[in-house]
Amino acid sequence: MAVAERAWCLVVPHHARGARVARHRLAAELSGAVTGALLLDVVAVVAELVGNAVRHAAPLPGGVVRVAWRLAPDDGDVVVEVRVTDGGSEVALPRARTPGPEATGGRGLGIVEALADRWGVDRDGLGQSVWARLSALRAASRAAC
């Protein structure tokens, strides 16, 4: 699949509906440009990251969260990089946890960690960005299992 590099940025409300808006827009932009397995993984990761931003972080000025993604070819593979930027949290940096079997939450970054090639957190004076990099080859190998 030949892929041309493209990038998008979207501002969504710092509210549960923001994750829905981001999922739908991302799916519409990437549909037909990436494999179905990669699209499912990227949409799941963005939903988790925006959901975490809404639940655990302050909004950016204007009560929003910024969602950006970039589609790029990468040495015979197709890569999607996503970045969710919010106002940050004074409590702690985002980290994957291992919740107990009865826990009703705490699995979001574990899902991101399982689906992404890698992920991380960048902080600056304005807030924080949680980013993830996902590849078509890794998504396809997971889908084949």
C-alpha cells in the first residue's frame, strides 16, 4: 500500500464527547489509507488517550484537548503517530498500571502499551502530550494471531 505522508490536528471538547469526536474524525481521515487492523488499533489508542485526558488532566485554555496524528511511510511499513495534548495533571505523569481483576478502571495505558510500538509523555510549560507510534506490520502480526 503506497502511502503519502499526511498530518491532521483536531481540537475537541475536554468532555467525554471529545473522545467520540476524535474517534470518528480519525476513522474518516484514515479509512482507506491504512489497513483495517492498523485503523482499529489507532482508533482504540486515541480513544484511550483522549478519555484519559478528560478523566485525569486539566484542559488546555478554552476547555479543549488537542488531538494530532501523522501518517507516514517508514522503511516498507506504514506508521501512524498520534499525540493528545492537555493541560496536564499536578498529581503524576501518566503511566501504565496493572489493575486487579475487579477494578473498574486503570487499563487505558496498558491497552495503549499493548497496541503501540512505543509511547511516551512530553511535558512543557503549557501542559503535556501523550503520544504513541503504531505500525501496520505490528498490527497485522497481532491480527494474524
